[in-house]
Amino acid sequence: MQEVVTLECTEARKEGKPVSRYLTTRNKKTVTERIEKKKYNPHLKRHTLHKEIK
């Protein structure tokens, strides 16, 4: 069972920049914890840690 989740940048708010968000999917049955991935933030112009939000 795939679920669509939103990943949000963790570093942008600290620097006063707009946050970047990405949509991705995960399998609810096999992945029970929240997802964390390194993704590109175009406002900061570098790769940053993005965490799953509700």
C-alpha cells in the first residue's frame, strides 16, 4: 500500500529563506518511520536534509 508523503527542507527556515517541498511515496507496511532524504533546495542552492511532514 503506497502512501504519498511530503518532504520539507529542515535548514531553510533557520536561514529565513522559503522552504522547498517534494512529494514522494513510501510503503506504509514496510517503512513505518518517517523518511529523511537529501534533496536539492533551489533557494539555498545546495542539497539539504528534507524530512517527512504530516
